[in-house]
Amino acid sequence: MANLPSRIAVLFGGPSPEHDVSILTALQAVHALELSGRFSVVERIYWAKTGEFFRTPTAREAKDFAEGPPREAEPLSLLIGAEGGFVARRGRISTKFEALALEAIVICAHGGPGEDGSLQGALDLAGVAYTGPSVASASLGMDKFATGEVVRGVGIPTLSRHVLTGSLSEFEGDGPYIVKPRFGGSSIGIDVVADLATAKARLSTNVHLRRGAVIEPYRADLFDLQIGIMSYPELTLSAIERPIRSSRATEILDYRDKYVGGSGMDAAARELPAKIDAGLEERIREDARRAAIALGVRGVARIDFLSDGEYLVLNEINTIPGSLSRHLFVEPVIAFEEILLRLLREAVEFPAARYNAQGADGVLLRDAKSIAAKLG
């Protein structure tokens, strides 16, 4: 295995509906990393809902972020280029900056630009090593339609899923249907509707559908089954979990079921390991392995399936899952500290991107005729 970096940061928050739960995940990670005693520096980088970055050296509890950046937070800028990275202004009126000398960043930003490849692309351009999905795997995992098409292409069953537009004239069956944000995490913005007309009406009333929406059949007979995946040092699968939906009249496993309870996914009701048939378990594990390869899983991810105990379809992938799916790795037990250490070793040994300009040797430019002549 690669050597551990000694100066690291945990980055969390962001302009996302999952802003709050990412703070819970991050504080769990910070606590575990500091307790390990393996790092000389563990920085906290808070990404505000407004898009600014802050260094928060002493904030330790969720309530410290309830109103935004804590009082002692120090503004940061992210610079790209050969000398890129996070930098802090040396003084309030100074024009000079001091770089945070970081070797790797643990990304705990769920949803939005923290999980759709935007943050990953910026860190790649800045030359900063980070945990979790690459630009390609993050953007693919966030796109529910593309995810379904990719896994179906390698023979993994999914529900029929179409892009929902105002011009969609028909969809299979008579309803009900589920309408989901095409680009979104968790269960935020999902509606169960009676018919296609109602589904299309949601396009103008549901703010979470503005970037795009997908529609698929609603199957009340199917329940949720989830499995965690870790990519380093080898592909590792967790136990299979059956989340328990609340007693509230909900038609799906919703955001409150997953996160409301004070400590992220750790607080959610569940059956773990799930009490399912051995044959179904093996099919889930095989489909999860194939999906991980097809979707380019890096770091820790969670793949969600739907089943009635026999019928099985892959629903979606969460490329930066709540609490980094720490609770799922129980057979065998992998401690949260060990999960984080594996993520960091992968970040420095196998950076998500290594750009180079090999092949751009100037020959084409030297041989080119006058551009003005070409345009004349």
C-alpha cells in the first residue's frame, strides 16, 4: 500500500440540498482521523451554501455550522495551475496569500457540485489529490438516466426509465409513476404521481427538476436493498442492508428515513445484514461488482437495488454516500478509521487525473501557413 499523507483536509458542505448531512459525515470523518494520531495536520474546509470556502480550525459540532460559517472561519480561495490549491490571505488587507500545504483531501460533500464532478474537476486542475469519484464517475453517477443506460448495457436489469419532457406523449403502463431529478442525489425532489399528465406538470412546479427529470414505473411491491463498495486496495463489497421505511405514509425510502436522527446514515433504521435468500444475495453481489466496473467506482460508493425478494433491479449509485457507508462494512468488520486510511492511500497512489501535453510538440504550429491567409 501507498504511504499515508501527513497533511490532509476534510472538505464538506457546498451549495446542495444535502449540505447539512455532508457536515455530519465530515465531522465523523474528522473525529476518526484526529483520533488515529496518524496525521500532523487535519484541516476542515467548509464549503458554504453560497459557494465560498472557509478554513474552520476549531469548529467541531454540527451546531457550529447551523447559521453558515463559524465565527472564527477564515476565507479561502482555490487556485488552479501548477501552484494551485487552497490559499488563505495573510491579512485582511494583504494581497499576499499563504497556501495550505495539503497532500490530500477527503471529500464529504454530498450532492450538487460536490458530487457531480464540478468540485473534482476544479481539484484536478489545481493538482490536488482527493478521495472519492473522478470527474467522469461522479458526473455519470449523478445522471440517473445515464447510469441506467450504462448498467443496462452490461446486462444488469433496471426499471424502464425515460427522460421526462413536456413533449413526452406516452409511457409504459397506466401509472402510477415516479418522477425524479435527473441530476440529483438522495431522495430529494422525488414525486410519486398518478399519471403522465401529472408527471409533466411537476416539471414547472418542482424546483429540483429544473435541470432535467426522469420518469419510471412506481412499483409498490419492491423494497430497498443497498450494498457498499470500496475500490482500494481491491474491490471490496459490504454486507447488504435493507433500510426500513418509517411508519409515516411514505411511498419511497425518503430523505427523512435516511438522515433525520442526528448522525447521518448511522441513525437510520435498518436490517443489517438483510434477511434475504442466498441466491438473491449472490445476484446482488455479482451485479454490484459489474456495475462498479462499468461506472468506474473510485473510493467508497453505495449501490441501491429494488427487489420483491426474487425480482431484482438496480436503482442507482451514490458515489459519495452518507457517512461514507461506514455502517455497511460489518462482514467482515472494517473500522471507519481503516476505511478513511484506504481512501487516502488511494488518493495519493492513484490520483483521479494526471494531465499531460505529450504529443503537442509544436510541429503542427511550425508547419502551419498564415492563419490570416486561411481566413481570407
